[in-house]
Amino acid sequence: MPLYINLTSFDIAQAQLAQIKVTLPKGFVALPNNGWQIANDQGQQAVAMWQLPGNYGQNFDLLYIKPQEQLQAGEYKILVEATCEAWQLKQEISFNYVPSDKTMQVQKAANVVVDKSQYNWYIQSVNLPVDAQGNKDDRAAANVIYVRDTTLEGFRNRMTGDGATNWSAVFNHPATFVMLEMRNPQKDVRVLKFKAELLDKNTGKLVPGLMTAGKVVDEEGHGWAGETGAAGETTAMISLDGKKNQTFILPLYVDYFTVLEGDYNLRVTVSGNGQEKIQEVPIAITKKHNVGLGAVGFSFLCALLALASSYRLPGCIKRIGARGAITVALFAALAFGGITLPTTLLGDLLHVFLGPFSGLVTGILSGVLQYLLIVSLLTLFRAPGVLALMFFVKYMLSGLMFGHFTPLGALSTCVSVVVLEAVLYLCGFYRVQQLGKHYMMLVALLLGLADAAVTFINLEQMMFFYRLYYADWYMALYMLINGLLYSSIGAWLGFKTGSKLQQVMGE
């Protein structure tokens, strides 16, 4: 049976080397396994060297012990000693031993020959990626693991307002989960050790990339298993509970500093009681960042264009006059009170009932009502920069009320301003003398398409910065409904409303 040894270290600045010695009572022998060496001829002493991590961490391992034949039942004691340069720990374990000879006597009396090969536990299958409940992960194809791009981690955190990267939190989050299905025909009950390693697909050699749990601090070693096992592996303990079939959902931790994209073989090893079962699964490790990087790059380009064109805003204010500036501020306040405020306050409540489709309801405000206000304002004051003024005033109001002054919010605002202003300029909205119905239908459609593009860029930015995931069908639905449909309807209603307001202003 396995003897489980767990050594916890804390409040120690540097890593330490400790000797772990297990002394068994007479009649029991230790089996050499995973770094354990037998210290005497009788097999009653086993020794291992553990590298204890600095600061906080844990080391664990299994030592298998076996009773000798004809050993009498009774109470026995095991002595476990941990010795380091500065300290020494001892712990004595008492246990009762009862020989399981009743089954052997029955088999001998019946002259039954048992084929042990039929009763060994073994690995049925290994599947990944799955989530913590064992469900298939729709974000990736079979046997594909997506990992973070650590070269952009600090940039991502600063853009979302989280400050410097907390690498401990990053490494303590598993890259994915593995579903291990075990077959146990004998209905055995025991503790086994699970180990996952990456192998080069061409050479079959062990390569770095995996780790156990997470890093304690940035500069220290691998996770709560310390240096008990070799670096480059994910280890865990699993327990067979006597069922013929048993499924384990195990986290797979990736060392983001050493892992490389490419094709590998994932070698899964389950060992215990002198047995070892191995199964290899071909996998691919990739970093999904191309589209997100493109969206972020486009956003920064829009921010630079908006900054470079900001000198024209004072001229726009002089052109539309005091009445126009007051009207812009009024429409921005209406957009904040009628769109941002209810969306922020009611968005979470709607999400409880509608889940991911709550955006289709709040999109009525951010789509129909927002473009109704935009086109109405542009109908009254048709000048480049009016739309930008409205968006920036709305952004300032949102930031003052809810503290939404984040770089990502500023980027999203710049994207909307640049894309919409570009569409209006290219379709000749500022140059046409008379706004006819057919022409405004075209403008409404173009604004809907532009808002669909803005929606796509903002979704990609959110996935890149906040590590969210949106399925392709969901993004297409969101762009079609919230972007094209709602915005086009709002733009057409805005033209109608703006025409009526022109009559009022004229009067």
C-alpha cells in the first residue's frame, strides 16, 4: 500500500535541500520508486532528497510498502524524518495490520488459478481539452491546447487597468483540463500517481512546457510539488474507489515561459503498487492572438488618427456656434442618460434571465436609440467633428459617473469616431446639398455596416484583453442584429426625427 508523505514549507526566503528518511517496522519492506532509494539490506529504510521551494510551497510523493509473508496481525509504527541544515522534523505513524489471507485460503481450497493480468487497472482513454466539469471545450479542436501569450501579458493588464501582471495568478490557472478514464476490473481501492509530460513528436524526447500547480513566486521553482519530480511535468494524485469504470478531471498546467507552439505527444503515466501504465496522445499547442492583435492594432491606429485630428475640434465648435455646442452637449447627455445609464444598471439583471442574449435587448438602446440621436444631431448640424464631439462628451460623462476611464474604453470610443466619420465622409454626407429619402436609406445602411465592423473590433478587443471567448455564430449574430439591423433602423429614424427638429429650429 502507498504511504503518502506531504511536506509543507512556509516563510522561508530561499530554497532548501532536505533528506526524507522513512523507517519501517520489522516485517515490512519499501519498494524503490520515483527517486526513493533503499538504505539497508532488509529494505526497511527508504531515503529521498527533496528540494523545498522558497517562501510557500509543498512537496509530496508516494512510497509503496509491502508486508512480508507470514506476518502477524497487530499494531505497527512507521517513523518519518525530514532533515535539513537548520532543522529536523520527526513524525511517527501508527497503523493496524490485518493479513488478507482469507481470500487466499478459499482460492487454494478450490484449486483456483487466478490470472492476474485480467484484473489489473489500466488507462481506458485520455481526452482533452475539457472544462472543469469534463465537458468538451468548444473553443478548440480536439487535442488542441490554447495558451496565453506572455509577451503581451503586461501590456494587456495595463490596458484593462489591472496594473502589473500577477504571475502567481497566471501560473495557478490551468491551461486546460484532461479527462482520464480508468478501467478497474478488479474493483481495486488504492491511490495512484498521475503524471503528464510533453514529448517531441519527431524524436520522442522529453521537452519542457508543463509544470505542477503554479509558481509560488516569479523567481522560484515549480509549484507545490517543488522538485520532487523532474521539471516539465504535471503531477497529481488519483484514488480508485472500487468502481469498474472511473473518470478523473485533472488540470493541466503550462509553463508559459518555456512552452513553444507546435505539435507534441502528451505522455500520460499512471503508476502505483509496482505497476505503471502509459498512454500517449498527439496534441497541438498554439497561441490564439492573430485576429485580436489585428483588432488592437487597428484600434491604436484609430486613436492616433483621432489624436492627430483633434486640432480641428475647436474649429468645428466655432462653425456650429454656441447653439450647436449646446445641442451637442444635450444630445450627449441624452445618450448617456438613455443608453449608458440603463445599460449599466440593468445589464447585469437582464444577463441573469437572458444570459449571453441580453446584449440583443440592450442593443436596442445602444443601436436604435444611439443612432437615432447621432443622425438627428448630424441632420441639424452637418459638419465634420460633430459626431466626435458627441462621443467624447458621452465618454467623459460615463467616466465621471461610473469611473470608466480605462484605456480600452478610450480605444473603443476612438474606433467608433474614426470609422463612422470615415464612412460619412466617403459617402459625401457633408457635401450633399439636400438629404433625400433614397440617399438617407443608403447612408443608414452604410452606418449599419460600419457599426457591425465596430462591433466586431470591440468584441475582438474584449477577447484579447479580458481573455473572453465568443463563438463565431454569436459574433455573427451580434454583428447582424446589434450592428447592422438596429443601427440602420436607428439611423433612418434619426433622419426622420432630425427633419422634424429642423422645422422646429427654423420656426
